[in-house]
Amino acid sequence: MTTADARVVLRSLALRDFRNLARLDLSFPHAGVVVIGDNGQGKTNLLEAIYYLHLLRSVRGARDVDIVRFGAPGFHIAARADGGVNHEISAGFERQGKRKRVKLGGSEPQRLSDALGALPCVLFSPADVDLVAGAPTARRRYLDILLALSSRPYLSALQRYRHALAQRNAALRDAMKSGGSKAEQRIAVWEAPLAEHGAVLWLERVMWAEQAAPRFATVCEAIGEQTEVSMRYASSLEPATRTLEDVKSALARGLEERRQLDVRRCITHTGPHRDDLALLLGGRELRAFGSAGQQRTGAIALRLLEGETLRERLGVAPMLLLDDPFAELDVHRSSRILELLGGQAMGQTVLTVPRESDIPPALTQLSRWRIAEGVITADVADDVHAGAA
């Protein structure tokens, strides 16, 4: 298998006490599977569990303790996969002690962050519309997850930047109470690391946005959008050049110049944590002027770009997790999206839908499983072994 056609394939998945999934031992068909079931039966929970091995946290923002099935001491996920760097991956959380443990190939990594991206996936969900219609926080999170899971320098800079930001904001709150030159010194000491690591984040975000912008417009048009769509990185920072040193200097100046404002408001106003990924429709904000269908198109385009970026940077096509993503789209747009996915040579597909009639024609060849109250059964008995605790 060459890099061009390498793809992630989940062979098996064992779940214990993950949300309403008490006990599942699943063997996945090579091409993928469609999981059919009513709302609230566990379809999204299954996709969340798979994605957990990529992000090492809930994609829905839940705390680990809230993912544990009610009354259980903890949860555990174990997978065997082909195509990626890691073939055996497991993650678990113990309610008592609140301890998370991750293993790759049977051994615990030196740092938890070393296991991020262990099972490369892209998750398409109806909630993705928040990427377009929501606040800048959602788009910054999109950029941070995408770049951190495909660039170790970005991940390292992000961790250090967040630590320095938390410390400076704490110093700002203290300064508001106590005042004085010493308080200002405690604030200033965190500005050098913020500038150093923030420069790495800013540069990688800007470069990704510029490289991805033409593709974003092309994908939106291919899905069916007729109005001109564009994307750019929106930032108040204006470095002299795009060298690391100039970006670092510009950040340092901005932090110093706004220090008194920051003290009054107890928050840091300068840095990539305040930037945005601007999505435009005919030159105006897509979030404010786009219809629900146009915003949905933009969100799906972002996920397609995510898949392309992971494939290019990791050298392997990630798994494709589809959580009833075509529910609010017409047949024509759905078929175009599937054509685009097919053209990307994405990895193994796991699709969830409430009804068999919701399966798009292009995916009807996938094996079919059914889920009810957290228990999965299959049309072909050899495909899956599942049961309740």
C-alpha cells in the first residue's frame, strides 16, 4: 500500500461503560458500516467513542466523568486499526481518582499529548453548523484541533501559550485588587512566552487559511453554492513581515500597549486567542447573512478541508464518521458531497442514520447494523458481537 492510497481502517472496537454503551465488542467491515437507530439509542455515542481515540476527550465538550455510564466506576475504549502509525489503541477513565490512562501498542506514552491523533478521524455532525453560525470561539477551536493534531510544533506552542495566558490573566485579576508596580511586573513576565508561542500559532493559522481558502471556495461551489464564498484569517496583528521574529515582536508590542486596558478589564486582549477565521458570502459574513443551507454548506466544506489536511500531513486517509450529516440537505447537495468525499479517497466510513431510507444511494453497499438502547445487532451475524452488561 502506497502513501497515496493508505487509509485508516478500524478492525475492532471494545467499549465498556461509555455513556449508554455498557458493553460492546465490534468487528468492523473493511469498507465501513451504517448504524441505524432511533434518536437517543446510542448512535452518536458510538461515533463519539471512536473519535475519543483521536482527540482524547469528548468531541461534545463533556468532562470525562460525565461520559461514564451511570453507576459505573469508569469507561474503557480499546481499538485495533490498520493504516495508521498505531495499531492497538486504548483509553480509559476511572471515576475514583479521576485518572485518565491511554496506551499505544500496550504501553503508556511518556506524555498524554503523545497519543493525540492516534486514530485519525473526521467527524461530520449536524452540530457543525456552529462552526459557521457560532461565535469565533468555535472557529478557533476548529483551527486549534486541526493544526494541533497534524503539527507537533503547533501542539507544543498551543499548550505553552494557554499556560502563559492563564497565568497572565490571573496576574491581571490580582493587579486589579492590589495594584502597584510589582503587580504590573507579574503581568509583564508572562508577555515574553505569550509572544514567543503565540507567534507560532499565528503563523501556522495564517498559512493554513491562505492555502485552504481557494479550496474552500471550490468545495462550496461544487456542493452547489452559487454566490461567491471566501475565507481569510482575521487578526488585529500587523507584523512588519511574516518572519517568526517580526510576528513575535508585534505580539510583544501589542501586549505592552494594551496592558493598562487589560488590567482594567482583567483579561488579555492581544493574541491569537482573540482572532477569527472569517467566512464570507459575497463579501459579507456568512454567519450573519447566509441562509441555513448556505451555512451548512460552509460547515461541511470546513470538514472536507480538515480531512484533506490530515491526509496530506499524516500521509494516511482518516476515518470518516458521518452522524446523519445529510438530514437537512437536499438530494443534489448530498450527492455532490459524497462525490467530493469519494474524490478524497477517505478512509473507512461509519454512518449513522435514524431510518434505512436515510442512507444515501452511494453508501447503500455498506453493511448495516441496528442499535437500540445501546445494544448493536447486525444483519450479518459474523460482523459484530454485541451485548448488554
